[in-house]
Amino acid sequence: METTHTMNHIISHMTSLCPISEQTLAILKSHLTCCHFPKRYQLIQAGRYCKYAYFLEKGITRSFWLVDGEEITTSFSCEGGIVFSMDELYYGKKSEEYVETLEEVEVYRIALTDLIHLFETNLEICNWGRIIHQNEYRRLHRSHKERLTLPAKARYEAFREQFPDVCQRANLSYIASYLGITLSTLSRIRAAD
């Protein structure tokens, strides 16, 4: 499988979360395929099986739900992150969410069956998986709390602190959707900064 690229962002992000040996990285790389996708490409589609997870080496994605024809942004992922359908990976169900590229991306694709096998057989990968999930749980918990308790300006400030790259690279309407505010409100907040 093609893994001729360096994977610097992916490896750096993984090893910043927990120790991962060269041997484990070599095992992981043996399951990866480098892929390039254009801007606005749907890596994952609601109502379908994707069968893959994607490590992001270059570019940014957003996850969203489609509710009554309206796109509700639920998350962003940047270099070093991984995106996949939790419904499919953990429950064997079709995704309830879309994941779309916001820029041209370079990703490393792994079959979900291979990822599950690595979780079950490699303690370092299993520990890394636990850490990314505990971090995601914390992000979701904080986001939920902020939406319920903070005014719009404070929500945006917390978002800027958590996702500084996204503020520069993502469409403002996606950020407003994530924050649960209108685009005009977000524009006013940014103009006041």
C-alpha cells in the first residue's frame, strides 16, 4: 500500500497524546493508503457505510448533520486528526453524520476492520484510541455546556481558543452553525474584535 509520504502531522499528533513505538507505527503504516480529495468532497455520508477511517495529514474537514434540509455543523478536524463514523465503527450501523473536506486534503485511509483489529491486538494503538475518545468526549461535553450557559460572544471566544486554525480556514456560516448562533450575530462579534 502507498505510504511513501512522511505523515509528519499524523505521527506528531499521535505521539503527542501517548507513547507509540516505531514498531507500532510501522504496523499502522502497513494498513494505510494515501489518498487526495478535493475541497467539498464527502468522505463520509449519512445513511451509508463508508468502511474507512481517515487520518488527516493536510487539510481540514467538518462533520455535520442534515436536519430538515439544514446542515448543522457538529465538529471540525485539522492536520493530525482522524475522522470516521462512530455509528459504523462501534455499532455496525450506517453513519448518521456527514464528513466533508473544507480544503483539498491529503489523508491516509484505513479500513475500519483493520482499525478494530489494531485496537484489539496492539496496546499502544488501543491506548491512543482511548485518549482520542476521552478528548472528544471532553470537547463534546464542553461544547454542550457552553451552548447552554454562555452568551454568543463567550462561545466564540472559547471556540477560537479551541480551534484557532478553523477560525482562519472555515466558512463563517459553518462556525456559526457549530456555535448555535446566526451568521449575522457571528459577523457582529468578529467585527467588534
